[in-house]
Amino acid sequence: MSTEGDQSVRTRDAARTRAAILAEARRQFATTGYSTTVRAIADGAGVSPNLITRYFGGKDGLFLAAAQVHLELAELDGPRETLGRRLAEAIVARWSGMQGEDPLLVLHRASGERPEAARALTKFLDEESLWPFAEQLRRYGLEDADAEARAAAVDALVLGVSTRRRVLTDDLGDLDELRDWLAAAVQRLVDAP
């Protein structure tokens, strides 16, 4: 009997098990925060708690793996006059479409209690949001300092709304109203003299 075939079955099972643990961890960290237990995550994923240590090195490693997030910022491409609308549509779609498993929500909720989460959230906001947004504003012809100031204002606005709607209240309210308001607010920050 070939052990090579057995190894590929184990690898696929290991990958599936790892993915199940990550999905459950994202869900629980996003809803409960870092206070969730390894046992609860393992039970939710239908695995033994020792597999969390095996695949992630423990709760801290699992948390960091569950909180990995990257954005595709295609919504930045397009005319300046519709930037607020495009960005608001992408943001609200993410908020409403990934509520229970959004790695960004995991970071956001844990940032007040875990220094590594705060650092990871800051790094994410800088690299995935602030800097690309400022670069788009430069492409519209804004000077560096102005582009950076406006990008920082939009970043702060979105983080504040996200905190209020997703972390403190868990209620996005009427999505159309939220999208329209956010689009107008972002566009004002982009276009203000």
C-alpha cells in the first residue's frame, strides 16, 4: 500500500480542518471578542482543542491567523465625483455581507483589549485604506499634504462609523440610508475646499 496516497488524503483533511477552525474562530472572535475560549472554538469547528495548538500554536496564533485581512480597492478607480458613492457601496457591502466572519471586525473588536490587535488594525488601516486612498487623491491632482489630510479624515470617519455601527451597537440600520449618508460624507471630505 502506498503511503504517498495516504499522505495526500491527510493533507486535504488537514487543510479542511484548518479552514474549519479558522472559520469558526473568525465567527467567534467577531461576535465574542478575544474572551472566547479555545474549547468553544474547537467545539464549534467539531475538532479537538489540541488541533488549535497543532495548527496555530495556541489561541494567540489562531487569533492572528483569523484576523488576517486584505482589501481589493478597485472601487477607488473611476471619476473623482463618484468616489464617495463607490467607496460607500463597497464599505456597506462588506459590513452587511461579512458581519459574522469579517476578519476586520475581529481586529476591530479586539483592538481595545489586545495590543497585537491594535497594532494589526493600525497596520491594516495604513496599508490597505489610508495610503491607497491618499494615492488615489494624488492621481486626481491633489498635493501630497492635502491628499494625506483628506485620506486621514475619510479613514477616521469610516472607522468611527464602523465602531458605532458594528462594534458598539451591532446594528447597521437601514443599509440604503447608511450608504447614502456615507457616500455624501466621504464625497464632502474629498471635495471640500
